[in-house]
Amino acid sequence: MNNICRHIKKSEMIRRTLVAVFALGLTGCAVFAPWTQLKAQEYRDTARGFKTSVPIGWMRFNMVNFFLMTKDGTVLDKIIVERRKIDTKLEFTKKKFAKDMTAQELAEVEIDNIKTNPETGKFELLSNKPVTIAGQSAFHLEYTFTFTEGGLKIKGDHYGFVYKDWIYRVNFEAAAQHYFEKCLGDFKRFMESFELL
């Protein structure tokens, strides 16, 4: 419980910082605000080739080469959409995605990448199912793990598929206690409206 409280306090500090940075951006004191508050509407990301409906009240981080948004701070909840060349080296595993892989084979590479992350402890795969996303054959993983530092338990809902020369990875992770259920409906709507451009 102390670990959860510590992570919640940390997330609250992050949230307050984000609000302050956003306020500075509105007053013109910042040339480029790193965070943008999203409005409930269709969101088009031409750089990554997708569009979807984003939930109200979430903040998008602008200073990374993938789509990242959070409601209560990235320690407590986040949705990430990443598009990368299919043969790009992954973060943690030596395995690679390949264009001719089945959804199940793609899932196995993704699971290995999550499990070999040094910050991931006590990984448990809850579900691994084939699905269709934006007309593409995809995998859908549900899992839990704990951060090796602090022990906060995280629950994940993760999709992946190949499109042309790209691998798309759409990932929702949140603190298993309270935050996952609180934000799951937003993520489901995000995925239901997800389309490729």
C-alpha cells in the first residue's frame, strides 16, 4: 500500500507540473508546450498514419516520436501508439518482427519484449487472442506486471499488427488498482474508432 501511495504522490506531482507547463504555453511564455490537452473529437495523426476518437481530459505529450497520452500521469495511466519499420530492433528482446509473421508469432515477439524489460517484474499473461484492427489481422494481449522499483502493479491491454512495411503497437497500461478500470472505457472507445490513413 505504501508503494501505491508513493506512486500516487509522484503522479500528482507530475500532474501539477503538467498543468503548470500547459498554463505557461497558453500565456505565450513557452515557444512550444510539451503537452497538449485533447478535446473529445476525431484525432488525425498523419505522421503515424492513423485516426481515432480521443477522450476528453487527456493530455498528449508532443516531444516523443510516438503518440503518447495520459489522464492522471504516465505512472498511473497511458495510451501509446507506435508505428515503426517492421525490421527495426526492439527495445529489450533480440527477437524482431517480420512482415510474414502470423498474429500469434507477432504476439510472441511482443511478449518477449515486455518480459525482458528490466523494469518488468512478476509478468503474468492473462490473455492472448487474435483480433482484427482497422481491417488487419492483429494480436490482443492482456497482462499484469509489477515495476521492479517500488512494486506498483500495472495492468496492460495491448494490440499489434503489420500494415505494409510497418508494425503498429497500440498499448494501454495503468495501475491495476483503480486506474485501469477507470480508464478502460476510454481506451475501448479509442480502439473502436481506430482507423488507418
